[in-house]
Amino acid sequence: MKTSTKKLCRRAMLLAAAIIMGYIEAALPISFGISGFKIGLANLVILTVMRCEGLGTALLINILRILLLQLLFGNIYALCLSLAGGICATFAMYVALKLPSVTAVGASALGGSVHNAAQTVAAALIMSTAGIIKLLPILLVLGAACGILCGIAAAKCTDLLLRTPLFDKK
Amino acid sequence: MFKKGDFVIIFAIIATAVISAFLLYGSGGSAVVLTLDGEEYGKYSLLYDRNVKIETENGSNTLVIKDGAAFFTDSDCPDKLCEKSGKLTKKGDAAVCLPHKLVAEVV
């Protein structure tokens, strides 16, 4: 149990950033006519965490973010859907970043699509209706499009953060 | 900022979306329309399993919707041609019960 103060600071700051992103997202009226659709700003933070800190911290911060946000603003269904999407997307982005010549942009596009696909399947299972699956093609494309934008932003964030003293790993 | 791998991933996602769109909207119909004596009797989604009992002045039929297919059972007509039409799944598939002036068509 030896967490350096610097590490603690980094994680606390990133978790706070992830929660704020979720809050901003909930306030943005962008939904493309699909209830509950989000542009994935929180994913921007998770991707940044993954590249600065690694898979473990990214998963930890994503799960904590979802638990805190859903406790504050959500309900049990939203919690299940968010967890399904968030965990699948985090692993998908981790795998994508391991592939040759894939940058944050490609990883984020895949993350967005996988997040939406996992949520759609989870929603279909929880509500036991197959009808919602019909949204899958449009959600895949929207997820990728939003993911590309967030990926570009995340790449910039990572470059800037890694230059600050707080993220200097010495 | 973009590298080759990014384009491969984005292309793969779009391909998946197009293929899933074809599978979801392509050959399989989404609903079955019942027409009784030339007038629309009802429209039922193929996504939800249910039994529809149709009473006509000439007799009764039951339309069963199960696992994305619709078919007639329990027709009290003499020839039972509508039951022999089998399972309706694709757009344009139809079963006709002439004695009852009843038509089921997938749209």
C-alpha cells in the first residue's frame, strides 16, 4: 500500500475531470434524436488516463466515475448500461492502442462504437426487447464519429499533460 | 495525427455498421399486415412473439408470430392453404386464406 502523493493527486484530478465531463455532457442538448445518446466527452478523459497511467488506472477511474455519476443523477438501469458500455470500451481502446500504427484517434473511434454496441445489447437484454437492436448501425457510426473528435482532443490533452511536472514519472 | 491503423479501424467500424444494417433491415421484413376483405385489419411487429386470433364472418384463423416469423394455425377453413404457406419472414412473403378473404403479408 504505497501510493505516492503525486500519483494520488494525478488520479484524484483525472477522476474529477471525468466526472465534470459527464456533468457537462448531461447538460449538452446533443442527442441526434436517440434518448440517452452522449457524445462521449468522459471517454476523452479515460483515453487520456489510459495513455498517461495505463489500463488499470483507466478502468478504476472509469468505474468510479460511472458509480459516482449514476449515484448522483442516475438510476439502476442507467448504471448497468453505463458499466457495460464503459468497461467494454475501456478494454477495446486498450487493445486498439496495442495494435501497430493506431493512434488515440483510431482507439477512440473504436471505443465509441464498442461503447454504443455494448449499451445497445445490454439494453436489449435488460428490457428483453429485440427492437432496440435496430438502432445498432446508426449508433456504431455515430459512436465512431464522436470518438474521432474526442480522440483528437484526447491526443492534445495527453501531449500537454505529459509536459506538466505532475505527470513527470520520476 | 491520423495513421494507417486509424483508417483501418474506422473503415472496419463503417463496414460493420453497413453489414449489420443489411442484416437488420435487408431481407427480413419488420412487420406483418393482415388484410380482411380488402381492408387493413391490423399490423404486427415480427420482433415480438404473439398470437393474433382473427374472427371473420366466415370462420376464424390464428396468426402466430414467433422468432421473427409469422404463420397461420387453427384455421377452420376446409383447404387450409394459408397454413400450408408456411413461415413468412421476408418482405413480400404472403399467406392467403381465400374462404375467409384474409391476407397476411410481410412489409
